Amino acid sequence: MKTKKCNWLARLIDRITKKEQPNNDYFEYYNHLVTLQSGTRDFVDVYISDRDYCNQINFSFDYWTYDLAFFSYNDYDERDAIIKAFRKFYGEIDIKCDGPWEEAVKEYEQYLDPEEYDQDKVRPEYDAIMARKAA
């Protein structure tokens, strides 16, 4: 399976975390619309979408506590690229919330009852989702 290139996300994180970048801004970056929102200088909420608003990524980062929270992304490769980029600049970060992954886990947990569902199919899919947990 070919993985999607997410190098532009690492470059975007580099731009977002620079001191001269305002935490309240709107700009275009590699054909994506990026919105940064913040009420303080130690926190930023990032919303990224493509031009037709179909593929969307939303996460926040607290510069004081190094807490990263994900609210939406298209696939785990994008999420992992963002995490890797933040770790490159800040070292150890804490993933406080991974909403899409947590929703996927909840979806599969309801099918783990061995009496009702085909466990030979459900269990490997659940294990694959658990293996993608943000570390």
C-alpha cells in the first residue's frame, strides 16, 4: 500500500511555530486554506482544508504545556506527520485528545461481542486501529 506524502504538513508546522507567525491568521499553503485562531499567545487552533472544503484537518497546540489535540483528519498518516513535526521542534509532546481515533475505537468495541459478530473479521480490524494509536 502506497502511503500519502505529508511533507507539506511538516513544513506547515514549521511555519506555524515560528515566533513571527501570528496565532490569528488566514493564509493559503500548498493549495490548502489554513486558519489559525487563538485567544492567547501560548495556544493555537489550526484548521486546514482543501479548496473545496472536503478534506479537513483540525488540531490545537498549547505552547506552554506541549499538549496536542486532534479533532479531525483524513487519515492516520496525516496525524502522524503532524505529531512527528511537533516532536522535531518541541521534543516530548503530549497527545491530549485524538478524537477521530477514539471514535473509530468506540465503533469497533461495540462489535467485540463474540456471540453476535464474526470475530475473525472484527478482531483484526480492531487490532489494526489499536496499533495506530498516537504514541
